[in-house]
Amino acid sequence: MIRTIIFDFGDVFINLDKRATLKELSKLGIDSLDKDSEIINESYETGEISTLEFINYYRKLLPNTSEKQLIDAWNAILKDFPKHRLEFIQKLASSNTYQLILLSNTNELHINWIKEHISFYSDFKSCFDAFYLSHEIHLRKPNEDIFQFVLQTHNLKPSETLFIDDTTANTNTAKKLGIHIWNNNPITEDITDLFTIKSNLF
């Protein structure tokens, strides 16, 4: 019996264009991300470096690029948040049937953009019993320690927990720990289909 549902954020609730940031960076002069840039990006995602340090790193690579251009390129991944998904999680929260947790690899620039552009962000956040962003807890998926953190913090039994994420690497780690998973396909599936697609768990 499922008692707790852990949700990813991007491509579960808010739509993403995962190629958009690299596409925009290429217009500014970066055609691909080398190992150093990937390390910087992950460090930023876990809050190990500040937004200023992150921006300064890219400004050194692109000295003729403005801070705004870099931020806009970085945030290009973020798209719309369909209202019906908010209504779904609000209805689920009001039922008081499950403990609801959000677990997202999200950095400060992205969450700031979401707060500014998604008018119902506060309403969305209030639906969850716990709301974990990687840059705030200094942990990120698909590393096992972020799942152990949630399991231990909330005293969860993996067999009574469902984790939903569009990234296979993330759901694979959760599955190894005995957590039920839904590796959703954002192109063909919607979070509102949860109780149809995973009806065997409920």
C-alpha cells in the first residue's frame, strides 16, 4: 500500500525544453559543455557555489556576454506549468490520503524564474508535506544519498513509497532501494494519469 508519493518537478509538473539552454549558449559562443562546465553546473545545482560564482564562471568563458544574456540562456529550459496539474496536486493534497514530497534537482536561478513567472507557485508548494530542492539540501539525483535522506528524514518504508521522475537514472536509483517507481514519459504521459497508469499500486 502506497502511503507516500515523491514527485520530481521538471517534466512532471512544469514543462521543460532540455535542449534549449545549450542551444542558447551556442548562440553566445559555447557549442558544447566540457567536463569543467559540467562540474560547475552540478556544483551550482547542489548549492556548493553561489549564483554569482556560477555567472562569473560563464562570463569568463564569454567575456562579451552580459549577465542577463547568460541568465536568460540558463533559464531557457523552463517552459509552462499547465494549470490542470496544479489542480491535480491540490485535489490530491486535500484528500489527505498520502504524504506528498517534492524532490527536485533545481538551482537558485531556476527557482527564482519559476517564482517570478508561475503565478501559483506558492499554492503549488503548499500542497506538499516536504519540498526539497537540490541546491538547498546540497544533494542531487541520481545519487543514492538524496533518497536515503528522504527515507530517513520521514521514516519511510520503501515498499510504501512511490517515486515519480522522467529521468531513468533517477528512477533506477530509487528502484534499487526498493521504492516503487513511475518513470514517466513527458511526451506521452501526464501526472494527472497517475492513478490510471499506476493503478496496480493503489
